[in-house]
Amino acid sequence: MVQKLETVLELESSAEQFLSLWKGQAHHVPNHTPSNIHGVHVHEGDWETSGSILVWKYTVGGKKEEFKEKLIVDDENKKVTLIGLEGDVFNIYKVYNCIWELTPKPQGSSTKVTLEYEKLNESVPAPDIYMDFVIKITKDMDQGINKASK
């Protein structure tokens, strides 16, 4: 059974700026949050095409991990979805997807961040540590976008 963790974050960057970082500039994400994400490379596709497969190297909870995902950018609905395919997170979860749904505001934007997950068994905790990680990288990306646009 797929479950969800959700939170809403206020961003200084516009929805379009946040989307454009994912759409064609995902290779810059580690520059915005180097203590969390150490690298990313294209496994299949390219940096610009929605549906490309990327592999991320990162540290969560003091542990180095890797995550292979399919990146879907939906401009019309202002939504970014990382569909988990392989990686360390799948040692404890059967399903792991991360979604940002952006809402434009007169100043900046807000984003609903959703982690969809399915535990391998009942003893597995909810992915709170991963939600904290996604919140950190989202805030770092927002700051990086704003520094670059000034």
C-alpha cells in the first residue's frame, strides 16, 4: 500500500525558475546543495528531456547513498516528479517517488512536497529522514536560484 508524507514550503524563486532548474539544469543541483548532493549524471536520455533517467549520489543521515530515477517535468501543471527506479532507498522501500507541485505567488512561489512510498515490511519506519533531506535540498536550491538571478 502506497503511503504519503507531505509538507508545503514557501520559496523565494518563482515556479518557473524552480522548474527550469530541473528542466535542463539538474546538473547544477549539486552546486546549490553540495553538503547533501555530491553528484548527478545522465544514465539514459539527456538533461533537457522529461523522462530521462538520472543517477544521484548524496548523503542522508550521515550515510552515502545512490538513487536512480526517472525525471518528469510537467510545465503545464508546474510539477516535478522523481520516480524511483533503483538505489539504496529500495533496501527498505518497495516504492519511493518525490514530487514537487508548485504554485505561483505574486512574490515567489510555494511548493507542496510529497514523498510517495511503500514499505518492504511493517518494521520499516516512515521516510522522515528522507523528507528532512528533501526539505533541505529544496531550500538550498531556492537560495541558489535566487543568488544566481541577482
